[in-house]
Amino acid sequence: MIFAANWKMNGNIKFLNSILAQIKQDIIPYLADNSKIIVCPPSVYLSQAKLICHNTSIEIGAQDCSSQENGAFTGEVSANMLSDVGSEWVILGHSERRQYHSENNDLLHKKMLLAKLAGLKVILCIGETHDQHANNKTKDILAEQLSIICESDLNNLEYIIAYEPIWAIGTGLTPKLEEIDEIHQFIKSFLFEKTRLKSKVQVLYGGSVNPENANQIKSLITVDGVLVGGASLSAEKFKQICM
Ligand code: PEP
């Protein structure tokens, strides 16, 4: 089971030092053998996070990368730079990036290619809006978002999918368990058929995962882990989700 923590634009050095110490001491020794933790802090804290997690099983991820390789792109951080400071993963296509930065498949394709070339593994986030969900459009939307993975130049990219219904992010709402199960099955079958995968892709569920609902969500056979936003900012809550 994969437990990915998306801290978004939260925290500071003091928070980072304290929560990573708690994850190392209170979660890692008790984590099931087949489980792993990926922590995704803001990019300015990646080096420090890597330093603290050196010699532990905690993997470090970034929350985004530039669609450009390098050059005059003020404020951007390249995939190579993320890898250079010790990131093993990068989250791409988070709904907040799609919504606030108009990220679409063309842009994400460029980012994914650069992530691949930099040796980063990708957590590709996909999900539908409330209206799309209500109008039974979820699978169409997800198929469209997943279609970039089928691009031939992304062969050999190491990736996992995070299914994050937009209406569930930060709202306290979650789909019914049967819905999560059905959608995860759909994602796995879609990618198995459309790509040259030898085994089914791992799919995380994300959106209002908390200590109260985590066990039920984790019990679904199609759920390979969870991507946790708000609750990952509390070591205690994150621990309860991971245990
Ligand atoms: C997220 O934004 O990736 C997320 C899962 O957020 P939350 O857990 O706060 O809903």
C-alpha cells in the first residue's frame, strides 16, 4: 500500500523537521512490509526533506515540474532540478494545477516526458468535477485524461495514477466505496488495454481521506494506496491512515 502525502503550499522548516521526525519515529517502524510512504513537500523544502529522510524508506516527491527543460522561465523548477535535489517522484495533473494554471493534456504530456527523462516517477492525478459526476461523465473524463499515457514517447515512464474526484478534494465528501472500486477497476483495465503494461497499474484514491474513512477505502482490492492532502499535515492523523 502506498501512502502519499501532498502538503500543497503548507508548512515551514519547523513543521518539516517536526513532522518528518514523527513519521520516521512513529510510522515507519510500524508500517506493513509491502507499504511505503511518499512525502511531497513544497519544492523549496525538497532538499531538506531528502536530508532528513536519508537512510530511511521514506521517498520524496515534488508537487509539479516545469514543461520546459531549462532557460529563461522565471520562477519555474525543472524536472532535472527536482531529481538533482533528491526527488524520486513528481505529482502531475493535480486538479488545483488543472484549475488554477489551465493545465491540459498537451502541457502535461511535455511535463511527463521531461519527468521521464529526468528519471522521476510520476503520480498522475485525474478526476471529474461534481457536475461531470452527476451527469455520469466520469469515465469519459478519466479516459480523456488518461489518454496521454498512451503516447508512444511515454513508453517506459514509471507512473502510478491517483484518482481524485475534484468534488471530494478538501470537502469531506467521498464517493461510495462501490464507486471507488468501479472507477479504479476502470482505470486499471483502460491502461492495461491501451498501453503495453505487463501488469495492472497501481491506483491511489485521493480526496478527503481521513482516519475515519481510510480503513474502508484501503480494504478495497482495487485500491493500491491513498493520496492524502489535509490530513497529511497532522502526523497523528497520517499515522492513523497508514496503520
Ligand atoms: C489532494 O488535494 O491531493 C487531496 C487529496 O486533498 P484532501 O485529502 O485534503 O482532500
